[in-house]
Amino acid sequence: MDPAVSYSQNDCKTLYSPATVIEVGQDPTLVKDYVVWSLFNLVNMNCCCLGLIALFYSVKSRDQKHSKNLTRARDYGETAKRFNIASTVISVIAVVIILAIYVTTIIAVLQNIQSGP
């Protein structure tokens, strides 16, 4: 101890008390990569190859998540989500249009059959 500085007994207790430092990081499970949704769009709907692009970004997001780069993983996951939404919406619209054409064709054929030659 330095003789010029006087310490009381209470100061010594606070000076030498043990400290615990806990580093809190981000939880990697909170970053979504949307791989299942991308696979669904790739296999079932894949309109304009958007399902393939979404799967590409989903895999990149998962790779970044395993590399502990959560910011980039979140960005890639959001991009995959946008491509998945676009693919799903376009595919649903295409299915509705095809069903509408199919139903109107069947109705027209049935009306021709009922009216006779």
C-alpha cells in the first residue's frame, strides 16, 4: 500500500470484492431463415424461379447464423421472406386464374350439351 494514501477498512472491502462479468449476446434462434417455406415454394409453386432464389437466400441466412454473423443472417432471412411472399402470391393468383378458366370452360361445355344440337 502507498503510505501517502490512507485506506479505511471499508474501502479495502470494496476495492477487492470479486466481480462477475456476464456477456449477453443475441440469441441465434431468433433469426429466421425460412428454409422450409423456400423448399415448399421451390417444389410446389416455383413461379418465375422465385422459390429457387428464396432457397438460395435461406441457405445463405442459415450459413451466416451458424457463423454467428446474426446481422447478415437476419438480412438474408428477410430477403428470403420477401421472395417467398412474392412466389406464394404470384402462384396463388396463377392457380386462381387457371381454376377460373377451367370452371368457365366446364360451364360453357355443359350449357352446350344441355342446349342440344
